[in-house]
Amino acid sequence: MKIVVAVKQVPDTATQVKIGADSKGIDPAGITWIVSPYDEFAVEEALRVKEKRGDGEVVVVTLGPERAKEALRTCLAMGADRAIHLNDPAWEAADSLAVSRALAAVIRQEGPQLVFFGRQAIDDDMGAVSTQVAEFLGWPCASWIMEETVAADASSVRVARQVEGGLEIFDIPLPCVLSAQKGLNEPRYPTLKGIMGAKKKEIRDVKAADLGLGADGPRLSVVALEGLPPRPPGRILSGEPAAAAKELVRSLREDAKAI
Amino acid sequence: MKLELTEEQQMIQALAREFAEKEVQPVAGRLDQEARFPHETVKRMGELGFLGIAVPEAYGGAGADPVAYVLALEEIAKVCASHAVIMSVNNSLYCDPVLKYGTEDQRRKFLTPFASGQKIGCFALTEPQAGSDASNQHTLAVPDGSRYVLNGRKAFVTNGREAAAALVVAQTDAAKGRHGISAFLVEKGTPGFLVPKVEDKLGIRASDTAEFVFEDCRVPAENRLGSEGMGFKIAMSSLDGGRIGIAAQALGIAAGAFERSVAYAKERKAFGVPIGQHQMVQWMLADMATAIDAARLLVWRAATLKGAGQPFGVEASMAKLFASEMAMKVTTDAIQVHGGYGYIKEFQVERYFRDAKITQIYEGTSQIQKLVIARHLLGTQ
Ligand SMILES: Cc1cc2nc3c(=O)[nH]c(=O)nc-3n(C[C@H](O)[C@H](O)[C@H](O)COP(=O)(O)OP(=O)(O)OC[C@H]3O[C@@H](n4cnc5c(N)ncnc54)[C@H](O)[C@@H]3O)c2cc1C
Ligand SMILES: Cc1cc2nc3c(=O)[nH]c(=O)nc-3n(C[C@H](O)[C@H](O)[C@H](O)COP(=O)(O)OP(=O)(O)OC[C@H]3O[C@@H](n4cnc5c(N)ncnc54)[C@H](O)[C@@H]3O)c2cc1C
């Protein structure tokens, strides 16, 4: 079974993101880049499907600048078989629709039975790409899945997705698109052997023209990024504990209207 | 000159950091207090490939290089020096010599399971009367048909209780002095191989340090590593590599204590400002950072030379000497920056301080490193 996993390289969760000089993007200086955590669940699940079935191929794909290769290599070190890098200045300003169109085109070329995404990338939190790709492909899609079992004959997959208060269980015919929710699995570390072997695995660069796509202007344009207003300083109540407690209750009721 | 890590080296460093912070940090303090060997996390280190980093894949290792090895060791030691020494001894003092001097059969039996982390190894050179004076070996190995019969006592063997096999150094021909010393691979459970005692220590308390006694212990002749008389050379060349590992361990201990100190100096307030605003605290932090970086460069140089197949013995001694003295000073100052809280176990820097001390002692004391460096300078033996 061939499985494609789409991943995105994002700033490390510990990064203090700063708004860039043009106030439309972030300042990349000093950022450590990682594979978006939900995408790691997706890679892990794809590897588990392959391992459980005892055969198959896991292909990771990303759209991004040159540095995004590091993210692909991390996935290769985890155990993915090969990688595809949609790497073209034409995609520099791509919005989620353009990214989805490009990913759908390369997935159509690859012809996998299963496609995994993370439920959203943790940088812009759009969460749009997996469903848009499914729409372009005309394939069924289940989002935020917590469990999956591929049928022995590879004709369908049973998935459980998170809904308010419980799980919703589906049977979906293959090929299909799934997006991973936290809790689906615990992603493995790459091993040292995996890291050393990653260099020997293929990372294929793909240009927009290779997919029959032209320069595709974004439909969605960022007007500005704005920082949150600084939080007003906290107030420390001093004095006798009994009086301070009384003042706290009064303040919560009358000033904050919280109780 | 280029000071740039390869992508693989950076990935291995990042993996070691993540593993250490997520899996070792939560247990490190308790393991230290209870002096308990970390079976679970050591098993994980084996699965990930940290126990045979520079061993080729064909023998169960990760096939990486000495630079990747010191990067990983530093990250592990930043969190727990005990894990670092368990790893360093298995890599440098056990796997390295078996790879370098072992026959194909010996490598299959005594290297593959050890580099892949299914078993761990140890190195038994020191004896009660033979520490710095390592060639003063009293353990005897007397040939008897297809076997050697070992009798004697080994002191302070790291991993000694937990190891499945030991590289044991013994005298096969006392008349020849250091040229009559040989090395053996001895399996645990061989009759006459006893482990009567495990030491209670100041630091690296989660690492076991054991005493060995050999009483008419019969070791098959095919377990001799290298030829007869080569044992001392094997031990000394292993220690050259081992010293890079201990230097990296010392570096990590210092860097870990330093990171905690910087964080504390930003938070702790005295006289109305964070203590990091006081010039005397800044002074300590600046000195710590500079010394740590200097040590790191010495460690990287020694590892780079080893990886390139060039002589590295004196560079390894310099790195070990400087890094271990530095670690003692930096961890002392780390407690100082923490004030009274630094003296209290909950704040953990006192563990780094206790752990740092051993790096000035094992695999050649600081005095012995100076001896090695001076002999090299003066061309004397
Ligand atoms: C926790 C721990 C783990 C260890 N692990 C191992 C292990 O895995 N395998 C192993 O074989 N050994 C191991 N050792 C032994 C260690 O390598 C020795 O303790 C070390 O070499 C010092 O030897 P010693 O203790 O006999 O001290 P001594 O040699 O008695 O030294 C005492 C003092 O005299 C100084 N001194 C000695 N000779 C000279 C000289 N010529 N010039 C100047 N000063 C000198 C020393 O520097 C030191 O300050 C371990 C020790 C410890 C404590
Ligand atoms: C085992 C133990 C026993 C103790 N016993 C007693 C006791 O019996 N009674 C008692 O009252 N107290 C006791 N203490 C408290 C002890 O006196 C304090 O810990 C000590 O005064 C340091 O204060 P601190 O821990 O708050 O450190 P901090 O004051 O927070 O200092 C942290 C660091 O900042 C530095 N620093 C702070 N201000 C400045 C400055 N202006 N300029 C430059 N550097 C600065 C300090 O030198 C130190 O390096 C004890 C502490 C311990 C650990």
C-alpha cells in the first residue's frame, strides 16, 4: 500500500515569534524549524500502517522553501521511504488554496491509496489544506481522527474521529484523505541509524511546471499581522489576609464582573 | 577552518537533547538520590543507537562519527552525568577496542549485541594498587591448554554490576612488565568471575561502580583481544578515546549547570532587581560561558581529529584536563549564583557539582593528563 503524508515545516513551539519588518510575515531570524507536531502524528500513523501490513511505501511531501528539506529529512530519519519537495519560487506567496492545488496535483501523480495530514499546522492554524486537497481529488475525507484500521483487503479504512463528547466511527472507501488529531499515537524518535540512513533516501524536487501548474496568484492576501496588546499589569493586594480576601471578592465582583 | 556541524550531526544532537529532556530529566534527581541504575532509559538509549554511535552498522552500531558522539554525550550529560558515563564507557572503553582489535568472531559475539544496546559492556583496568600507575597489574592470566586462568582483583569498574561482558586487563608474563600485559573479553557468569561489591559514591550515583574478583576463572583463549603482550597498548589507546568522552561529559555537566544558572539569574530578585542585573553575578555568568565554550572547542577538535584518523591523544588529554577542571569551577559557581537554594537538592545544581568531581579523576586524573601533555611537549617517556 502506498501512503502519502503531507508535512509542513513550522517554527518550534518554544519560539518567541516576532512580526517581520513588512508587518505581513514573521521575522525568520533565530527561529528553529520543526515538523509541525500534528504532522508527526500523521507520519507515525503512516509508518504504523506500513509496518502492520508488512509492506508498502511511505512518501512524505512538503511545499516550502529550501530549508523545508530539513523537515523532510526528519521524516526520512523516522522511517519514511522517500520524499518530494514542492520547491519553486512560484509558490513563494502561496495561500492554502494554492498549496492544496499543488499537493493534490502531486498526489494524483503518485496515486496512493491513503493520504495523511496533520489536523492543522501550528504556525497559521488554518486547518484548511487536508479538506481542500480531498475536494480537489474528489476523495472522501475524515478530519481529526483518533484511531484508524485499514481493512485487510485494503478496500476501506475504519476511522474514529473526535466529536463533542465521544468518537464518531466511519468506514471510508480507499483512496481517501485523513487528518490526524493528537492522541492518534505517540510519534517515535528518529533513531541514529535512521538519521544516518536518511541521506541515502531520495528527495525529489518538483517545480510548478512539472505539475502542469502556472504561477498561481494567492486568492487570500495578508493585510497585516498584529501583535496582541500588552497585558495590563496584575494587581497585588496587600494588607491583612482577611481584608485582602474581602477586597479580592469585591474586585472580582464589581471591577472584573467575574463572579 | 570551518566550524560547522553536518546536518546528521545536528539531527543527532537534537535527538539527544529531546530524549534527555523528555525521558531522562524527569527521573534524574530520584535516580541520583536512590543510587539506582536507570535500566529503562538505558534500554531506550540502546534502541535509539546511543550505545554504539561510532560503530559501523554492520556490527549493530549507528555508523556515525566521533563528533556526533561528543554532541550526543554533551546533551545527555547536561541532564544526567550518570547516563553519560554509562554511555561513554560502553562506546569508548568497550565497543571501540573490540571493533579496533577484535577478530571477526569476537566482533560478532562481543560487539554487535553491545553496540545495539541489547547488552552493555565495561572496562576493567584499575586495581587497588594500580590506578594512576595502571601498568602495575597484579591480576594474572596463566595459559592452561586452550584457556587462560585468571586470578586477581579489579577496582572501580563502571557498569561492572550491569555489564554482560568485561574487557579485562591482566598480566600474562610478569617478567615483561607492561609488555607482558594482555586483554581479555570475559563473560559474566563465567565460573570464578565474582562481583563482591558495588561502591556508594559522592556523584554519578545512578552509574554502578563495582569491584571484580577473579578466582581461578577460566577464559577461552579465543577471548583474548589482540595478541599476548598487547593489552596495555589496547588499554591506553582505548583511554585516549575515552578521554574525549569524559571531556564531553564534563562539558555537558557544566553546560547544564550554566543553563540553570542563567534562568535563575533572570528570575531571582535581590535588592529590587533580578540578580542577573548585579555586576558580580554577570561576571560569574560571563566567565562560565567563556570557559564552557573554550572546552567545547577543545572537545570538538579532539573528536574531529579522531574522526579523521589522525593522532589525537594529546588533544584528548588537553580537552579532558581543561573540561573537567572547568566543570568543577562552573558547577561551584552555579551553586553560588543560586545562593542558598543552590545548596538544596530540589534545585539540582548540587547534583551537577557532585557529578563534576569524578571527571577530574577517572580515565586519568588531572595530574596524569598534565603528565601526558608534558611528556608529549618534551618528547620524554
Ligand atoms: C566512579 C569511578 C569510576 C571508575 N571507572 C573505572 C572503570 O570503568 N574502569 C577502570 O579501569 N577504572 C575506573 N576507575 C578508576 C580510576 O580511573 C582511578 O580511580 C584513577 O585512575 C585514579 O587512580 P587511583 O584511584 O588509584 O588514585 P591514585 O593513582 O592512587 O592517585 C592518588 C592521587 O595521586 C596522584 N598521582 C598519582 N600518580 C601521580 C604522578 N605520577 N604524578 C602526580 N600525581 C600523581 C593522582 O593524580 C591523585 O591525585 C573509576 C574510578 C571511579 C572513582
Ligand atoms: C544550609 C543553609 C543554612 C542556613 N542557615 C540559616 C540560618 O540559620 N538563619 C538564617 O537566617 N539564614 C540561614 N540560611 C540562609 C543564608 O544565609 C542565605 O541563603 C544567604 O544569605 C544567601 O541568600 P539567598 O539564598 O536568598 O541568595 P540570594 O540573595 O538570592 O543570592 C543569589 C546570588 O546573587 C548574589 N547577589 C545577591 N545580591 C547581590 C548584589 N547586590 N550584588 C552582587 N551579588 C548579589 C549572591 O551573592 C548569590 O550569588 C541558610 C542557608 C542554607 C543553605
